[in-house]
Amino acid sequence: MADKKTLTFAIMDPPYENPRTTTVLRLVDLAVKRGYDVNVFAYEGAVNVPFAKQTPHANAVHGRDVEQEDHPNPKDWVAALYKEAEKRGSKIDWVQCGLCVDERGAGEFIAGPRRGSPADFVKFAEESDNTLVIPTK
Amino acid sequence: MAKKILNVIESAYRATLEEQDDTIVWLTHAMKGAGADLGVLLRGNAVNYAVKGQDASGLSFGERKQTQPPRLDEDLGKLLPKGVKVMLVQEDVSERGIETSQLIGGVELVARASLPKLFGGYDMVWHW
């Protein structure tokens, strides 16, 4: 598509900490559904959003077993976004800040995201129609 | 005899979609189950947890749908029959335009000016 637009999101927050993680994934979901290509630069704690070893659990306080609880892991949300993009003919390029990954021992992330550096973020910003930074507060 | 602990919850809606609950309300349930003597005081934006009929359903990413959205008002209400007193700072409720009729039953409103006396009735006060 000649007029296909690209949006870049920079995110910083780790999963399970605040609503910004969910918000950015909702924005990516909408962008993909509306036909945009999306870049994500995951910086600092955000490299743990697609961490592969996230595991759903039962919840005794809720009185639900693991299946009933259907506990969402953000890595599954990221995987669902990739599937949605494929279905819609859009592309997600999710870059994990490599040094941030190393600091956290977070090298095992799901298929889709790739290791990169701030240089990728520069390239994203240069080549995108717009860039939204959602920083840690 | 167990020490009396007051959980003051101020951080509101922090990762409630991912956790499918509020982490400190959840922790209060879990600690109560382990024998703790607890009370809860909601302040700031967290007073909204006591508003009846909140609906966080409908979240989805691609085809991945959330089936168990957080039910914060219900989770809070379930503390009451366990013997956990749930209180709200009255001014924080009124400043947000929340009517008392909108709140779940069984919660108590406490004025800011009475907080020192309230805190004095507990062995430990934890501000979350």
C-alpha cells in the first residue's frame, strides 16, 4: 500500500506495574487494526513485557483454578498483536533495547520482538509518520 | 493476639487489568486468610474502588480477549464478611463527586481530621 503509514511507540514501564503497559498495547492494537505499520522501542523495564517465562497462575483469593482465572500474561497480548498484524497485512517491528535486556537477564522473549539498540529508535523516529513516547513516571 | 494492621491504599488502578484485581486488596485477602488482623482505608483516587457496578470488561488484543476482568468493588465488598473493616476518606470521596449512594454497602466514611485517632488504634499502618 503506497500510502501506508507507520507509527512508532517508545515504552519504558515493566509489566504488572501500572496501566501504561495496557494502554500502549491498546494503542498498538488499534493502530494495527486501522492498517498502520507499528514500531515499538522497548526501553528499560519494558523489555520484560514480552518475556517468555511469564506464567499464568491459579488464584485462590479469587477462588479460581488456573484455567478459570485465565490470567493474562502481557507476552500473550504481544503475541496476539503480531497475529492481528499479520491478519491485517500490517507489520510490527518491536525492538528490545539490548543493554536493558542484559541488565535484567530478560533475553528469553517470545518470537516476534528482536534485540536492538537506541540506533533502531533513531531509525524508527526518522522513518515514521509520528512517534509517541510513553515514559515511566 | 495478632497485631492490628491498617492497609492505607492510595495507588489506584495500578495494573489492575493485568492482575485482574488490585494488588493490595488481593494482599489483604491473602493476609487475612493467613490470620492477620487487618483494616483497609482507601484514600485519594483509590476511593473509587468502592463505587458500585464498575465494569472493566471488553479488553482484547487481536483475538486474545480478557475473560476475567477486575471486579474491584466486589473484591472490596468480599473483605467485609471476613471481618475486615473498609473505610474511605470522606473528603476524598466528596471531592471526586461520588455520592454515598454510589458506594457498596458496609464501608465507612472517615473524616481526614479523625485519621490520627484512627491510626492510633492500629499497631501498624502501611501506606500503599
